[in-house]
Amino acid sequence: MSNVKYTKDHEWVQTDDNAAATVGITVHAQDALGDVVFVDLPEVGKAFTQGEVAGVVESVKAAADVYMPVTGEITEVNEALRADPSLANSDPTGAGWFFKVRLSEPAQLDALLDATAYEKFSAES
């Protein structure tokens, strides 16, 4: 995936341009969670600030919050994921995306981790 940044909370953010992004959980996150059985997705049109809880992912082992990696407004949620939460396991960086967001502060992306830094962070945590 190009134009992808990562958070220390194990979300990925792929930007299409400076105004829109797609958000999901990382391969590391879904590995740690195990089989995902439920996702609680945010409401379209709702605005969140960076770091706010925007959703929840539940697995057979645990429940985890999904944090908003950048400030913005939800423009779309993945209804296919709501219908089949296992997509978060089988294709976390593709069909298992969680939501799309219109960025309010694109500069926040600069502070997120690139793939190399995220891999190093994940290996250490």
C-alpha cells in the first residue's frame, strides 16, 4: 500500500490525497486479537479528533478500541465488514478496512509512523 502511515495503536491510514483517507487495523493488531467476531463502526457524518475512540473491534479473545488516527469527519463505513467481521482477519489492509475520513488537519499525518518505523515499533512491543 502506498501513502500509508501507521499509529502506535495499530491502525493504518491510507491517503488518497490530502483530503481523504481510509482507516483500518494492522496485520499485527488482528494477529494479537485473534478471530474478529464483531465491529462497532462510527456513524457517517460524525467528526472525531485525533486519538478519540471511533470504533470497537471484538474478537474471541478481547475487545479493543479503534482510535481515530487523524482529526476528521467519517464519510463512509465498511458495511461489508459489519456483515462479515472476519474480513478484519483475512484482509486487514484491503477488504477489511473500517472507515473513510475527510481530513481536517492533513499535517497530522506527518507525525504518524511509516512502514519501517511501524515494523520496528511492532517488533519491540
